[in-house]
Amino acid sequence: MLSNYKIDNHEIRFSHIFIPVVVGIACGMAILYFLGLEAKWVTICLAGMAVPFLSLLDPNPRRFILLLLVFVIPMNAAITFFRYPLLVSGPQGIVISLSDVALFTLLFLWILDISRNKTKIAFHPELSLPYLGFICMCLLSMFSSANIQLSLFEIFSMIKLFLLYLYIVNNIHTKEELRAIVIFLLLGLFLESIIGIIQYFRGSPIGLYVFGEYDELMEFSLDDRMTYRIGGTMGHTNCYAKYLGLLLPLCLSVFIAVSKFKYKLIGGVIFILGTVVLIFTLARAAWVGLIASIMVTLFLLYRNEKSRQKVIRNTIVFGCIFIVVIFIQSGSIISRITSDDHGSGLARIQLAQIAFNMIRTHPFFGVGINNFTVVMRQYDDTIAQISAYFPHPVHNVYLCYASEIGIPGLLFFLWFFIRAYWDGYQNAKSKDILLASIHIGFIAGIVSVAIQGLTGYGFKHGYDLMAIVWLQIGCMNAFRKMQDTLPNKKPNEPTAVALIKKTYEE
């Protein structure tokens, strides 16, 4: 049995030596492995390794790492192991991103805290059960999978999302923490909007490939001219549009409901900037989703007694600004709506026909999660045989889940989101207007993505997009019963993160 010993009357525990040695050896081996990768990944790997050590600079390392996670989620910097390059969409391998490094570090610190304080994990079954049911249906669908490896890739991403949700719902309990998360979400949105504008006026990628920028020109024919479709660091244009649509309602809600000028300025400027960038994406479904989310935001703000008068007064200001923005960009909008869609509408109908064929054949367990494109030719009875030249999943996330994991799996998925909407709706009634406006923005943003899911991959489009959605759902669930009795805890140490948050305190 290993024992402790003393040096100069100071007791030295075995763990004081063992843990640093193990960590040092592990870091050294990791660095040697990283140096063997492509040059562009070396920086990401070393930056990821630095996260735990940089967190030691903050007296509250968990807070530092959480805010770092929130900020880097849109930066789709990741390494993919066991890559399956023939897959057109869905996870092409085991993906480890910068945000995953931060998440795994948070989980490690949380486990240490649980073991030290003997605390319990709150699973919140009202949301955990439907999501675990959804994951179980994905596991059962593997019995029908033509390629089990592809199924495991997506299930791995789903488990990561569940762990993120569990951490948020168990560790975010104060307005200060929620406000800090929102600030860093908006900082990320502002940065992504700037990147999108630079891409638009440059007409090509700007070299941020290591952070997820698509390294090929995504051109689109618009009124006899070719235009470059921007994608930020989210990779695909449509995924970028969903990201913008997810967070823009949050800016609008804060702009309308909160009285303080600095909140209005931040919300208003980022909303205008993001709306212009969203128009540049030429994603029609995202435009519809934004309009729907604006209506949801205004309706819920009007339902809240504390913000009703502000809605009536500030909506006029917002309406004027929004109309001016739309008028300036009306040429692009009209051209996109009236120009030839190059058969995309017909392709969606034909892909839906294939999905219905799958559902009729496998109504309970589907054809296997992440296996739509693998087996779609077997179910393609379209006249054009679309699977031969357009091997993409059905552009409807609900049909996609129903065909891949069966109708029961889709019902679990819908149950999960309906319950999440209910939590956000309850929080929207809060007497704290900032708290209410944040949750209203969360709800409206998720509604936007849900609507876009009717003509696209929706929540399934990318892990980074889903991570933000699950982050918001975790916050809504954590605050479900505390909207009127939330403490406003202040930091004890004047750290850099604390100073940023202090700037935006109410």
C-alpha cells in the first residue's frame, strides 16, 4: 500500500506526485501524436491541450472553460477519425472539435466535484427520458443498418449532446451565468457575421479553413450571374443560415424588451448585421424561419406583462429599421425568389418519395441512423432515378428521422422538443424582463430552425448547430422553476471574464 511521507514537515501525498507525472506523460505522448498530423491541425490540437492549463488563470476554471466552449462552438475546427469520405451528409467519422475538448474538461472537473462533495446528478427526466428514448431508437435502428459504422458516428454525436445538456442543466443556476452565456453567444454571432460580410465582398473563402470554412467556392446562378454563397466557419451555407436564424431572435428580443441602452445597442446592431448576412446566404427557408421567429418573439413579449408596453413602442422602431434593411437588399431577395431554382424543389419532392418508401417498409426501426444515402437506391422508384445523380438525404429532418429510425424514434424527438418549448414558455413569463427576453429569444430561435427543417436537414445539419440548440435547451430546463427567485451571484475575484460580464450587468 502506498503511503504518504514528509519533507520539511510538509506532508507529501502520493497523488501530488503521481497525478502530475501521469498528466505530463499523457501530454507528451499527445504532442508527439499531434506533430504527425497535417500542419493545419497541429495548431488546433495544441490550442485544445492548452485549454485546461489556461483555465488555471481564472479562479473559477469551470466558468472560464464553459464560456470558451460557448464562444468556439461556431468555429467548426475539428479532427475526424475513421473518416468515411463517400458519405455526402451526416457525421463522416468520430469528430472531436475544440468545443469537445472544452466539454470533456468540464465533465472531468464536474466528476471530481461530484466525488468530492458527494452530490447527485439531476437527470431532469421530463427531458432526459424522451431524449434517451430517441437514442435507444437510434441504437435499435442499427439492426437494420447497412453500415453500422456510420450509425455509430451519429450516435456518438448524440451522446456528446446529451452530456452537454446534462452539464448545463446541473451547473447553470444564476442570472449571472446565463447572462455570461448569452454575451458569449452574441460575441460569436458578431464575429461570424463579420466573417460572412468579408466573404461576401471578397467573393471567395478568406482562408479560415482550419476553423471550418469551406475550402471550395459555393457558387449559385442568380439571374444570369454567378454569386458566391457565404458560409462563415460553419462549412455549408445552409448550416450557416440556420445558425444565424437560431441566434438573431435573441438579439431582437433583448433589443425590444430591455430598457438599458447598452443592451439595446448590442442587440440592435448585431440583429441588423446578422440579418444582412442572412440575406447574403440566399437561403430562402432561413428567411421564412426568421420571419416566423420574429412573429413568435413579438407575440411572447406582448404576452409578458412587464414587456407589453415596450413591445408596442419599440416594435415601431424595429419595423422601420427592418423595412429599410429589406428595401436595400430587395434586389437580391426578389432575384432569389423569382429566379430558376435549378430543380431543387422537384428534387425535394422526389427525395420525400424515397423517404416515404423507407417508412412504409421499415415503420418501427427505420433503415438505420445515418444510413439514408447508403440504401436510398433500393427505395428509389422516381422516374428520374434521383439517387443516381443526387445522393443526398431527404431535405426534411422529420422525414429523415422517421425513415432512418422509425416513427417511434421521430415521436421521441418531437416529444423532447415540445417539452423544451414548454420550459422556455414558462420562463418567458418571468417578472425579470432580461431573463424573460433571453428565453423568448431561445424559443423563437429554435422555432426558426424547426421551420427550416421542413425543407432541409434542420437540427441534423451539423454538430455545432445542434450543440447551440442543446445548450439553449439546457438553460431553459435549468431555469424552469426558478424564474422568480433567481439569485444574482457576483464573482469574488476580478478576473478577465468577470470584467467582461461586469460591463454588461444590469
